[in-house]
Amino acid sequence: MRKLTRADIRGPALYEGFRADLRQRVIALKRVRRVSIGPLVSIVFENRATMIFQIEEMCRAENLREDAQIQAEIDIYNRILPDDGQLGATLLIEITDAARMTAILDELVGLHAHLWLLVGGEHIQADFDPEQYSADKLAAVQYLKLRLSPSARAALCTPGTPLVVAIDHPRYQHQTALEEATRQSLAEDLA
């Protein structure tokens, strides 16, 4: 996937004029690309459109107007975008009870070794960003990539191929079949 450049980001002054339209389009896109895995975990498969929206929103919220500031945000989000032959996603541990947050996150330590995409008969383990977890800690937001073999890429691009996202953590075991619309959207990322 082609990385973002400064030319892709309009910045706060120009963004306001098309914010409502972009927001509506990205919400619709994320609806197809967001997958719940059990009651606590969801992932959003990211692409250029979702990252452009994130960067524009960050620049707007933080009033970043200088090219160097905007480029710094682009650099951060480009690390999340997948490289060729990969899918990239943001994993969210959705805990609404603040009092239980630490305990739940502690129970899920090690999650980075237990998330899989099953496609075309292959089990692809997710590669999590190592800066976001440790042997005894887990953040509620994680970034991950899935490196697809050529045969997995071909299977993902074939209409009707079943895809499953699975977590086999000792304390959290759930799986979800992805809808055909999600498979098609992910296949477009690989084109």
C-alpha cells in the first residue's frame, strides 16, 4: 500500500470545507472494515482513507498547521499502514467499566501472540507493534499487521473465500467470520 505524503493531507484550514463529507465516507468504510471478536475486542482494518481521516482529525484537534508538524503526524500513521502484501489493523479492547479496566487488561497480557487471520487454509498470526505491549502490560489500543503469503493474498482476492479472525488467548477465545463485503474491501487494499 502506498504510504501517505504531505500532498495527501490538506490541513486544518482546508479540511473544514470537506470534513463532513470525508467523515461520512470513512464512517461507512469503517462499518465494513470493523470486526468484533467476542464481547471485548474489535479490529478495524486500516487503509489510506482511514489514515487520511485520522491525520486530518489529529491536525484539526491539535491545530497543527506547520508542514513539519503535519509531516510528523503523517510519519506516525504511515507506520500503521500496511506494506505490500500485508493488511494493517487497529485492535481495540473495548472496556466501558473504568474500575475493571486494569484487571481486564492484565488478564489479556500476551494477546499479541494469540490473534490470527484464517484465509485460504492458512493461519496468519498478527504482528503487533512491540512498543505497545510488554511481558506484563497491554494497552487498550494496539496496532497490528498481517503478512500474507502469495497464496493467502490470492485466496483473499477470490470472491467467496471464507475469512475468519480468531483469538486463542487462554482467557479470551473467540472467532468471527468476516462478511463478503469485508473480504472485498480488504482485497481492494491488495490491488
